[in-house]
Amino acid sequence: MVVGLLLAACSSQAPKHPFLPWDITVHPDGSSSVFGVQLGKDSLLRFKRLYDQKADLAIFVDPDQKTTLEAYFGTVQVGALSAKVAIVAQATPDMLKSWIESSHVSGDATPSGARKYPLTDDQLLKAQDFPIESITYRPDADYTEALIERHFGKPETILHPDAPNQYWLYPGKGLMITVNKDGRDLFQYIAPKDFGTLKASIPPLKAPTNS
């Protein structure tokens, strides 16, 4: 998904506390902490050091021209659990567009229709200190709906309940779980005060086609 240069190497120990996916702390300022980092405050480098994990970074421009800076950490061991982790960093679209222009690269197409742009060494050094905006966690294990409810509680809302992809919304926790009936589920975390951004990313339900 995300391709780019590696975050600067550093020596660190993996966290002793497993920071399980349901260990979410909501702060009075509307932010939250999960996996040992505070969203909106702690940096990409902080996450990398915490898990002693390298990451690939790139700028993505989707078909609607939305521009994001993403870090893909591959498979991360979180206690006894393993999952693929990707992070969106806080960065202004104007700055990312200027980075693309200054690097003079055309970018590569992705299956999603977005284009991905690698970072220069100088951009990489700056990017690793950007705060974490959101975290996407795709566990290797398959979660049943009963298990999700036991650990996270009942969602406030379930969107598209009869579709292959259901969206379980926990706005008070800043969490959206995509429950996939045919594959692995997806857990997305953002500061509760910014939950509207996450909810707005849900694709509209497609109307059935007549055969």
C-alpha cells in the first residue's frame, strides 16, 4: 500500500506492555491514546521506536485529489497479536503538494486509483517527526462479531448492516471497525474529536444491479 524510504534507524526495545487493540484511552482534550501513542501528539518516529519497527513512507494522491502522507509498518507484533499497521501523519495538503513538485517525479499508480510519490531524504527526515493523525490496524487473526463486542462493546451505530462490509462506529472512542464477512476485519483509530473525518471516508452503499 505505502512505498517510500525507510524511517531513520534507531535502537530500541519493543514495549513491555502489549497495548492491545481495545486499550483505548480518551483524553479531556478530545484526543485518544492507543498502541502506546497519543493521536495528534506523538510522532511517527515515536511509534517506530516503541515497536523497534521500520516503516515505508510515501505521499498518496487519490482520484479526488486528496493528498495524504502515509507510513506502512508491515506486520507489527502487539503482545501476542500480530497485525499489519499503517499510519496517516498530520501534514497540510499544500506542503505535500509542494514536496511532490520539488521532487520532480510522476508517481506510480496503485490498485485503488491513487498515485504514490516517494520522499527525498530531506523530506523523510522532516516527515518522521510529524504527529500521528490516524492508525489502521488489520489483524492477522479473524475476529468474530461476538469477540469484537466482548472487547470493544456494542457500537453506537452499524452502517451497511446487510452488506459484505459492515461499519461499526464507536465515535466516543475514535474507532471504526470494518467487519468483513468474507475476509479480515479492519480497525481504524482517530482522535474522537476528529471522528467525523473517519466516518466521511465510508463509501456509499452501492445499489443492487438488475440482471
